[in-house]
Amino acid sequence: MKLTVLCKTLAAAMMITAAGAASAQEVVRLGNLKFAHYGAVSYIKEIAPKCGIKVEERVFAKGLDVMQGIIAGELDVGTTASEAAISGRASGAPIFVVAGFAKGGARLVGRADLKMKSVKDLKGKKVGVTRGGIQEVLLLAELQQAGLSASDQPGKDVQLIYLAYADLNQALLGKNIDAMMNSEPQSSQSINKGYGNEILKPYDTPIGEPIRTMVMTEKFYKEKRPLAEKFMRCFVEATKTFIDQPAVAEKYVRETVFKGQITKEDFNDAIGNSPYSYDITPEHIQVTTDVMFKTGVGRMSKPPAAREWVKTDLLDAAKKSLGVK
């Protein structure tokens, strides 16, 4: 009888301890986007328990929405293309860039029936792009290099048609636009389905291959340092898994992120143009900032100096602890 009571007491104590541990589990609020090259960031929440944390992911339509979530105090960490992070910082968002999780991820695609081969072929055409995205920065930089003027109003060499990422492919298919600068896997899908053809990957501007940025709030970075360190190690581990095990990456992105909406070919082409990575430098962010200022994207009155808000110490420590070069 006493043994039974003792067992019950021990069991109850274990349950209380477990419940206490669960309730005390540290939570990181993550804002993310739904693109193939953002998949490793989504994967963090799957392995978070083994990292000793819980990750609550919210998926947004575009990077500027992630910035709004950060400004509203709803997120600790966010992922976006660099231009949204730069615009956010310029507008006073209390953020640091702490890592780069993918490179590339943009493609200039024309209607297949028009058989355009260069940026100069865009003269007199309607080109779709998402306003404020890194694709707009790259498109305007490419047009400037080609000596072409552009506006969303008629009268310039190129008429810009601003659409959401999800609507660009449909507009190209319906011949409502002649070309588009889009992200992945959407640009690969348009080519694989036969209604788009690649004009170029826009990496010959001063920006080179754009690097997608992971940002942390200054408060999270400074005041929750141990938790930030755990999260960063989890990010490095998730990314290493996707780089070392492409089959795991493909299965997760195709089945979990996109629910079977993209093919194996779409995924492979998308990641071929936007490989997973870890690193970011102040120099890259500064060049991107300079190009944004020159092209007018973001309308920044005072562009932020990259050296003041690009902080890679957490990333460097996480990579070292996990033996990642």
C-alpha cells in the first residue's frame, strides 16, 4: 500500500516537473516568407525541441510585412530579402542583421512567345515586379545599366506593373505583362511550364547575388542573449542539414511548405538559383543600400550605415560550436 502511494506520488511529481519544464520552455517568435529558399528557416521549428527551445513561426506575404511585425513587437526574429531589412532600419526598426540564409533567388523571365534575350529587349514592354522587393532593386539596377528609363506610368522606355509575387506568373501566362522579375520557385515554374523563358539571372549589378537576411530585434539580441545563442545554433544546424542532405530539404519544402504544389524539377531549379547559406557581410549590405538609394527604392532620406547594424558574432560562435566553416 505504502509502495503504491509512493509510486503515485513520484509519478505526480514527475508530471509536475515535466509540465513545469514545458511551460518554462523558451519561445522564439519567428516571422518568415513562403519561398523555396526560406525552407531551412522553417525547418528550425521542427528541430527546435532538440535545441532546447520552441519556435513559433508566422508566415507573411512579403518582407515589409515581417518588418511591421517586428515594429509592432510581435516578433523576435524575421527573415526577408535585404531591401526590406534596410528599409526597415532606415525607418527606425530596432533590428540587427545577424545572418544570411540564402543567395540569389531572382530571375528575369520573359513571355516565351516573345523570345527576348537581353535587358535591352524590354524597351517598349510591360514588366511585372513586386514593389519594394529585392527584385525591384535588381530590375531597376539592370535597366539603368542598359540605359533604359522606367516608371509605373506610360511614357518611359519600360512600364512597370506592380503585382504581388503570387500574381506575377498568372499575369505573364495571361499576357498581361511581357516580362517579370520574380523570386523562386515562381520564376522556375513559369519556365518549366513553358510560358516563360529566362532572359537573365540579375547578378551582374554591383549587388551581385543578393543575400537574404535574418534579422533580430535589438532587444532580443541584447536582453535574451542565451536564447538568441540557442536559436542561432539551431539555425546553423537546420541549414547544415539542408545543405548536406538535399533529399531532406526537398521533401520538407515540397511536402510541408508547399503542400505538393511544386514539382521536383521546380524545387531543384529554384534551389539551383537560390542555394542555402549562412553568411552575410556589412560590405554586401552597404552596397545594396547604396544601389537602393541610387534607384530610389525604399525612398530613404537617410540610408543606414551597414557597419552599425550588421552583427555576425552570434553566427560566428554558432558555426564554430558546430564545426561549420
